[in-house]
Amino acid sequence: MKICVAGEGAIGRRHLDGLARIDEVEVVSLAGGIAEDTEALANERGIAHWSVDLDECSGQPGVEAVILATPTHLHAAQAQRVLHAGKHALLEIPMADSLADAEGLVRTQEDTGLTAMVCHTRRFNPSHQWIRQRIVAGELTLQHLVVETFFFRRTNMNALGKPRTWTDHLLWHHACHTVDLFQYQLGEIPSRVWAQQGPPHSELGIAMDMTIGLQVPSGALCTLALSFNNDGPLGTFFRYICDNGTYIARYDDLVDGNEVPIDVSKVDVSMDGIELQDREFFAAIAEGREPNASFAQCLPAMQTLDRLERSLSE
């Protein structure tokens, strides 16, 4: 399958790493936002065509699907363009930065019948898959998911250390991972939600610290702390406090509550959650089925984010 990847930043590179291990696909075009960086990455990865025009890239001969690893504020509009052009779409998280735009994407997917999926990678990380398998089997009951999402981002720089052309957001981007994961692992929508945020940054205009609480009808809790002010280990750390053990997930790795490693190497065909997520996208296209993390399946997370945003102003 010939595909186009949009995004020359850190996440676009992670997708290209995973795609290099998937024999069934070929990246024939790279779409970017900065011409110099896009050309350099295309040359580095041996991608024959590149452009800063997404329509030109997705319109290359034989392209059937597009992976959108672009800035958050572009997601909804770009996904609409890709679907209306008749291409399957894999869209980086979040699918939109508003509930209305997310609902519009779901309607477009239903109208076109194309495969449309969101990069909720936590569903595919072997660490979280290991936990889910045991919850589904009745071996674990989740009582409290405690999550830290910490970055040091007092200037508008990306993961590659370069200036960003857009501003990140704790709620509509980083919290989205945990909100979807919590709902996915339990199969429940929160009955209670609340959020608090610190003062906005004087230049970036966004809250630099945030606390979020969720509770599902069965009683399980999720407590999420987010910060762009943390000067220390960066990333997201998930502590699953269960009736039968405590487990800490760090992306694709898993340890128990005493930091004893748990072997998750046999959970799936790869130890790379992004690769596994991308494999699901292409498998769903080939099999003509709804993918795990389809637009429709991810809409409840967007609904919860909307509720949390409204709670901030109450």
C-alpha cells in the first residue's frame, strides 16, 4: 500500500521508524510545514517525493492512505480534506481541539465509509495491553489510575529542540491520552469529572499546570497531574492501583509497584506501541473493518474533555 506521511517533526519521525518495519506499506510522499526540514527528512529516509502542500502529497499516484502527524490545530481540517479526497486517514492525537470538530469528523467518516483512526497509542503499548488483558479476564480490578504527565516547556520548543510554529495544550492534547485510556481500560464513561488549572503563561497564553479527576459509575478513580513546569524526568507515568497488585507503565515498559520488571515482549508482534497502532490501521483497511481507536470509538474521550473544559470555568 502506498501512503503519505504528513509531519516532519518528532512524531512524524516515530511513525517513519515504525513504518520501516511494516513490509506491506511504502511511504511515497512526505508532507511538511517547513520546506527545509521536510526536504532533509525525505532525503534522510529515502522518500522520493516531498512538499509543503498536503493535497499534492496525498494526491501522488497510488496513495491510498495518509498519516497526519501535524500540529494539533490542523488536525480536524486536514483530516476532513484527506477523507473528502477519498483517502483513509490515521490522525495523531487529539482528533480535534473542540468537540464540535470531533463530531464533524465522525460524520465525515460515516458519510465516506473510509477507514479513519486516531493515534491513541496507549491502547497499543504492550504495557497497557498487558493490563487490559488481565482486566478483561477478571484477574485485575482497577481501583485507581494515577498518572503524571510532566514536561519542561516554558519556551515554545518541540521535542527536537526546535521552535514550535504552534502552541501545545495540556487538556486537549496531553490529557486526551489518559482520558481515552481510562475509559478504554474500564469500558465506562466517567459519571463525575473535575479539573483545575494554574495561571496562564505570560507569553504562551496557556495553563502550565493542571489537575484532573475522573470517576466511573463502578467507582474507579483516575487522578491526572500535568505540568509544563517540571524540571526533571519527562514523559507520562501510569500507576495502576488494582485489587491484586500495583503496576507502573512507562510507555512500552511495565514494572510492578516495587519496580520489578514485567516481561511484555510476548504481548504483541512488536515492543513499539506506535508501530503496533500503525499496523492496526493498515490491517483494518485490508480487512474492511472498523479499527481499534476509530473516530467513532474516540469521540467519548472528546466528550469528556469538553466536560472538563467547561468545569474549568465553573
